[in-house]
Amino acid sequence: MRTKRPHFLFLVAAGGALLALACGFVFIKNDTTGLPLKWAPGNIVMKLMVDNSTVLSDGNTRATTLQAALQDATRGWNPNLGDAQFTSTIVAPGSGADGNSVNEVFFSSSPYGTSWDSNTLAITTAWYSGNERVEGDTIFNTAFTWDSYRGPLHAGAMAGKEDIQRVALHEFGHTLGLDHPDENGQTVTAIMNSHESSVDSLQADDINGAQSLYGPKGVPANDNFASAIAITLSGTSATVTGYNTNATKESGEPNHAGNSGGRSVWWKWTAPSTGTATLTTQGSLFDTTLGVYTGSSVGSLTTIASNDDVQSGVVQYSSVTFSATSGVTYYFGVDGFNASDGHGADCAAITLNLSFSSSGTTTTSSSSSSSVSTTSISTSSTIPPTSSGGGGGGGGAPSGWFLGALGLLAGMRRLRAKRG
């Protein structure tokens, strides 16, 4: 049985200008598995411990401008998230407590007793268990003068006032699990870049990154066995993508790789000849399970092959190799591992890779002649984990903090957004 231990991460934001730089989003990852750290489906509850009376330049208070970054129908993160949503409560200003399983947002002159670097605007902390985020606090630096306004950064006589909403959008992106594209070899316009700029709203790259973790709205088109999407080989291989966010498990559906799962989607492929097929979920952004079947209905399938992890708990994509018979249609069920922790099956963006080596007679009957509808997922977003490594990291020591915001603190992994 897999065990999950809580680990601590710390995400930071540095002061100044977020540089608007086109390549692709990146993620904050579990160093052991190489998979992104993300929240389970459902509500991400944020406690806003900030002033709700002083009116800022755009008519918001500190509290309501933070709410807008989280939940606003046009500017916030929520409209772009499929299976997770931020919710928030506003309380009296105060200081948070680390490791209390509450996501707190507040202002401080010394976050959890640590001195600010002079160039740090804000920090976001995180506790995680396995690949799952379980707590995250965002702390703004009281050394800066904070306002809320749209458009270009204040200059001239208005210089020196930091826009809390654009910094909050960046910080809450770290809360979701996004990293800095520009510090990971990417050139792209994004609120998640490490330097503050006149970009004051979510960009396409930010949204694509978040949806890779939490999906778009709605149920996947291939949620049910009967709606399995046909795969077409290009030469001897094919790669298709999709999501299992908001997917369901059908009555009578088998447990893929022996795990209960609960958020499965389906593809199908008809072998053009007899040969050997290899199927993997490498490049998927979550702990997958995989099953290969024959049969005409979900309740009467014959299992051909199945797999959970390539290396249990470490290399968490799935891989199977099976003998394919000419003209036979094979169904591929992809689900997420269900750790029986009350959060259901794991889920996010899926990459499914099929390769085929023919060794027999070809057939002209193939359902794979139809085109495949796919969703593009940046291959730069996932680095396959190594086969070495242990079970996770250490139980919450400050040295395990992960920085991801606009700034840096000595002795910790740094994700910076510097002042221009």
C-alpha cells in the first residue's frame, strides 16, 4: 500500500516589473515522481486576512481585489478551471499559522519569522502529500506600498505603488501549481513570468497551464466506453492527448490495473496487421492506470493487458506491451490512481502514446481510419522522472520550502519575479 507523508514547499515573489516575454507553461513538481503538485478536485478554500475597508484606485479594497484574482468572472482564475474552484472568506487582518491545513492570505513584515529579501513582493508556501497540494499561504511584503489598478505599471509621480491584483494573479498561479516559464527556458507572454510588467491579466499560456492541471470546463467527449475516440497511426506510431478531469466511471467498468479509479476515459484502435503494440501514458500529468481490452460493451470486456506504475510510487506513468491481431479492435481505458483518501481518482491532462511493429498479414478493415480529435499539451511541460529516488522528502522542515512567487529567500529553492 502506498504511503503519503506531508512535505513543505515555499513559493516566493520578488518586487518590481513581471517581464512579458512563446513556448510553454511549466509546473512546480514533486522531485521524486517528476509529476506536478496540484490540488484534488473540488474547492480550494482561501482565508483572506486583509483590510476590507480602505478603497484603492480601482474601487476595490485589498480583500475584494484578492477575491477578483481568485474568482472574478472575467479576470480571475476560476472561470478557466475545470475540476477545481477557488472559494474565499474575508476575515479581520491578521497573521497566519504555517502547517495548520488552512490556506491563508495576509500581509507581514517577517513571514513566519523570516526576513524579507529587499526585492521580494510576496511569497506563497505549500504543503503537499505525494503529488497532492494540501495547504498554501500567500504573504505580501508590508515594506511595499500597495494599490490596485489596471493597465501599465505606475510611473512618474505615481511610481512606487505595487498592483496587488496582478501580483495576486501570479501568486495564486503558484498556488495552483504553475512555475515561471521564463526561468525554465521558455519565451512566452504570461502573468507567471518571473518579472512584473504591464501584463495585468491572465494570458493564454497561463490558462493553458492551469487547464493542463485542472482541465477545461465540462465532461470529456470520450468519458464513456461507447464514445471511445479512434486512434490513427502515423506510420508505426501515434500520440493523442486529452483529459480525465470531470470524467466518470461507468457501471460494470473494470478496475484498470486492479485499482478502483473513478475518472476514466477511452480510446480505441484496430490493428492493421498482426504484430506487437506498446502503449504508454508517458507525458501525462498525473498518476495513471491503464487497461487494454477487447469486447463490445463496457460490462463484458476481456482484459488484454494493464499497468499502474512503471516503477511503483516513483515512475507513475503506465506502460503495456501486447500481441495485436489483425483486424481486432482494442479499447484503451485511462484512469487515475485512487489512493482511497477521499479525493477520488487522480486526474489532469493525458498523453497516450501507441507504437506498433507489424509481424503478420495486413487487413483492410480498420476503424482507425477516422481522424483523432486531440488537445495540444506542451511537451515541454513534463519531464519524465528518473528511475531512481525514494518516497518523497521530509516531513515539513523549513529547508524543504519551495519558493514560487515574485522574490527569493536565502537557503531556499528560488522562483523569482524581480523588480524592473
